[in-house]
Amino acid sequence: MKTKKYLIAIAIFGGVLFMAQAANTYNVDAQDTAKIERSKIRLAPRG
């Protein structure tokens, strides 16, 4: 019973986060979404 309550709470919380992210991307200007920035993280070569 406890596990079921935790899973429901996590599902609701995830849904709220998803809706907030979707609303955030909906309100962003088209110029901001068209610009793609390269990652500045450099990985060390293997070896």
C-alpha cells in the first residue's frame, strides 16, 4: 500500500514537471529554438 502511494506521487510529480517543461518550450521565441549550441564538454581520448 505504501509503495502504491509513492508510485502515484512520483507519477503526479513527473507529470507536473513534464507540463512545466512543455509550457516553457511553447512560450520560447522561434529564434531561440532554432539556435543549436555545441557542447563545450571535451572528452579525453581513449588509450
